Amino acid sequence: GMLDDNDELVCLGGQTPDESYLNAHSVLAIASRHGADSLHPGIGFLSENAGFARLCRKHNLNFLGPKAQSMDVMGNKSNAINTAMANDVPVVPGSHGILTTANAAAKVADEIGYPVLLKAVHGGGGKGIQVVREASEIKSAFNRVFSEAKSAFGNGDLYLEKFVTSMRHIEVQVLRDSHGNTQILGLRDCTVQRNNQKVLEESASTMLTKALEKKAYTAARKLADAVDYIGAGTVEFIYDLDAKTIYFMEMNTRLQVEHPVTEWTSGIQIVEQQFNIAEGGSIADLKPKSDGFSIEARITAEKAKLNDSGEFDFIPTPGLVTECKFPARDDIEVISAVEEGKTISPFYDSMIAQLIVHGKDRNDAIAKLLEVLDEVSIKGVCTNIPLLKRILKDDTFVGGKYDTGYLPAFLKSLDSDELVTEMAYTGVDSAGTSLESLKIEGTDELKVLAPMTGIFYSTPSPTEPEYVSVGEKVKLSTVLCQIEAMKLFSQISLSSVTGAGELFMADKSYEVVRVNQGNNAQVNAGDLLFVVKPVS
């Protein structure tokens, strides 16, 4: 759907991101082999990697993005904050530098007052970040976030800032060319989030005053000019609702997933301008408009389940897509990574499509997005469409007065059984696994089947022992393994597989008779993981 006759599809490497999209040398070798003279780095992976930008240019490939030096400055959160402060751009009160010890963190936290936020300099995607509410927790939290960041990003550098208790997340879309022309295309509001992941993005912010909007535009322009930025970039701000002010948060030195929202309202094709700027073109004569209202919904392949605390967990559901239909309309845009007959891989993020609508105002756009979602049909995998519809019909969302705590609070108010059931619907009649088929004939042994598709891990980490081994006794809640799907790890126990509460009981113990998968094996839902037998 996204390719035309001039496009060629090439394989970058293996199945995992490390073997493909993060494999810089493979990307460069393919570019060279195909005689490419420029490279658009896309939206994730290597798009913000200054080393990759340098490598491209060293190999005479025009990297469609800013100078590597600008990426160095804005890609390092500590450098970015210092740049903002040097250019009179407001920042969140905090350490404004790397903290080397838990004691140093405690000292800064005492000075600015709790609650505070510990953040990894190289963090992202919801990792390497933690709220600390009391002085008694700061040292253990520092050590925990340091370890998590070191393992996830190879760097444990942390900084600390005031935790803003009620905020909205806004971002400004910037274009700047090599002649020093800066254009502000508009603003987006990404306040509807879950676990620091955006769910809906809008082309304006309902609670932001005109004066603060102007302040955000001025700040974004100052930063782009200060680092001699070239290309498309997004400057993100926290809008502190209590203090009625904005703080610079970070700059994304790449194209954002939600860029189409601004393309619809500004009338400017951002990707087209990235090419224009990279060719040395000027954007001096661009005239951004502010036309109507646009909203993007991120459609993800996941299902809801209730955890032990009675709260929703969202589990990725890779698998085969048996039907995929989006309506054809002039006022919508669909960017989709799925089509009928395509298998969604467990190796990547759970977002499978972006749905963008344009209306004359916010209420019109909300109504249109609901209409369109009603017409979308994706079968074979579970999706978050039932949740998206509930949000769009919610009075608080429609009223526009909420902060980043909105979605977690809204989830608590929902009829949990109803949402779990609706999100579990795949439209495919599965044969279902009968309880009898879990029993191994002529023995008292029972099969433990994979509840999901993904990568099987028999250990918590490469250096730790296996969760369970043959001969070991386990209970219903004992962790047997973990399965990674779409960058999320799910711990698997007898309580989370078919037969829980019927064949596998809380008051019984079971002996592991066989471990059927090797570490790092790819498993599909329904594959045999273990064989166990009840212990009297």
C-alpha cells in the first residue's frame, strides 16, 4: 500500500531491530549497492543517531536530517537543557546536569522539593524514568534507575527535575533550512498517553492560552537558531497547569510519528520539505496556514487484561492479519504497516497503523474519527480500537479539560470485563484449546502452552539462572519464563496460560517434567512450552 512503481523493497538483515534497522553498516552497504545518493532515516531506530549521520556523510550519502553536531547537543538531554537556559528558554527546575551519586541526587531533591523525577540522560520509550515522592525513597530509586538505564541504553547517567503534578504535553513543529530561515508550522497536543506512550495527538491544545502558545513558538525558534538546526524537528514542552507556564522538555531531531496532524492544518508537506532542505533549497517563502483541526489515533495490536491489582495491562498480540479494511475518504489519511495476509512480527513496536482525520474544528474532527473507526475492520489480531472509541466518546476528553493523568484515570472508570472482551475479539473463530487436549494420554502430565506469540526467554537476564528446570516444583504463580513481544516482556506462569483455574489450581503444586523451548526461540500462541504434572 505504501510503495509505488518507482520504489524497491530491500531486506536489511535478520528479524530483530539489531540485525536490520539498527544495523548501520548493513544500511550503508545496501545504499551503496543501489547507487543511492541520499538517505531518509525514517522516524525511529537510527534517525536520531549522530554517529550514523556522520557515517552517512562520510560515505557521501546525504543524510536527510540536521548536522550531527546539532543532534549531539539536542539529543543529550543535559546539553539540551543547558542550551535552553543559555537562550532564555524556560526549563523545569532541577539538577541541570548529571548526578554521579545517590547522595548528590538527594541534595538536589531537598533543594527543589518533592515530588521529583529521576531521568536517564539517554532514556526513552518509558524506560529510565521514575517519580520519587519522598526523601526516604530517593537513594534506592537512584540505584534502580541507574541500573535500568545502563542495561537498556548502555549509559547510566541520570539527572533530576521537579515532578510537575498536573501537566499537558505539547510540541512545536519546526522547519529550518541551510540559509538560516526558520518556519514554525504549528503545535500539537499529545496529552492522552499511557505509560509515556502517546495514544491520540491533536493539532492544537484546548487549555493552552494564546500568550503561552506564542511563548512556545518563540522558544522553539530560538532553540532551532541556537543550534543552527537544519531540517524538520520537534520541540517538546511541558505545560504546567498549576503554575500556568511552559517548560522546555526536549527536542526530537527527526520526523515524528504524528507529523501528518500538522501537515493537514498547515498545508505544508513536511517530508517533501525535508528533501527540499537537504537539497539546499530555501523555505523563506513557505506560508504555513492554520486550517481547521486534525487528530491522529495510533492503532496498536494489543489486548487488555486485568493484573493482580485489578488494573489494565495491555499485552501485544502479534500474528496473522486475516482482514484489513480502512474506509476511503478525502478527509482522512491512513499510514498502515498491515494488510490482509501479512503477519505482524513480535520483534517491533505494537503500533500497526496511524489514522489521521481533518475537520473544521475539534468537535468535527472527533466525530469524524469515531465514524472512521466504526468502518475500520482489522481481524486476526486484537487491537485497541474499542479503547480509542471509548476515549473519543468520553465527556472529559470531548470537554478538553484534562492533563496527562486523564487516560490512567479514565481506564479505572471503565467496565473492565466489557473492554477486555471487546479487545480480545479478533474476528477469527479459533478452534480453541479444549482442556482435554492439554492432558497427555495415559499419564497425569499436562501441557503448558504459549499464551502469545513472541520470543521465549528461560532466564530473567543472560547472566542469571533459568526460572525453572526439570524436576523443580512450581505453584500457580511461579514465573516459568518470559515472552517478549513488541518490546514488552510478559512473565508467564501457570496462572496466565490456558487451563488456569481449571487444570492448574492455586492450592496445588506441579513438577516440571519437560522444558520444550530453548532460550531466544520464537514461539507462536499455542506452542508447547513446558510439560508439568501435579504433585500430591
